[in-house]
Amino acid sequence: MTTQTTPTHESTPESGHPDSWMLDLVADVRGVRHAVVLSSDGLVKVRTDVTDPDTADKLAAACAGLVALGLSMGREFGEDDTLRQVVVEFGGGFLFVRGAGDGSRLAVVTDAGVDPGLVAQQMQAQVLMIGEGTLGTDPVER
């Protein structure tokens, strides 16, 4: 299978976040606008160079809230508080959130023309490169 990629950023410490190279696999997928790794409490750990600090902070805070809501919904209506992923489709794009190890999460914002399956596949591969991923203490589907 061929991955569609379009280089979207330069990964140098002088031009942006020093660890942005960690997100190259998912950030280079055509249609990806922003990629951020956030802590379980919603703080930015890593962001792509094209994602400015304010945007990264807003994205991380919103994703922390969505994850908390998803965990609560799982406790209330599911078998437990297991949450594997959050996907939001909005006018003009998608938001994908999944675990990225040690309570961290990988959040990706895309435009509307993206292939969601390709984004999910690249996110899984990216998470495996970062470290085994979970949302909270939940298992990742393989």
C-alpha cells in the first residue's frame, strides 16, 4: 500500500518545536493540518512546526475534554471506561484522537478531503514509534 504524503514542515529546532520530527509519519499525510501529542491533563508535549503554540494549546485542551467525556460515556453506557479513539467530523475536516503511551494522546486535525483510513493507519504507526498507545489505561486495538 502506498502512503500519500506531502511535506508540510521543516523539522528543525530553530524553526519550531524541537521534537516535531516525532510526528513526521502522520504530519506528512496529505490533508493533515495539525498534529499534537498532549499529556493526560491537556498540556502540549510535542507539536508539528506548522502548528503554532496557541493553536496547539487550544487543540490539547479541547482533546483532553473530549477524552474525559468519552471515558465518562464509556462508564455510563459501555462495559467499562475503555476509550480507544475519538473521531469528530466537522464542516471542513476531522479531528482524530488516540492514545500515545503513558497517558499521552495523539491528536490530528485534517481537512475534509483526507482519507480517514490512511490517517488512522499512520496514527497507529506513529503511536508505535512514540510508544505503545492508550487513552488512559485502555488497550489499543491492533
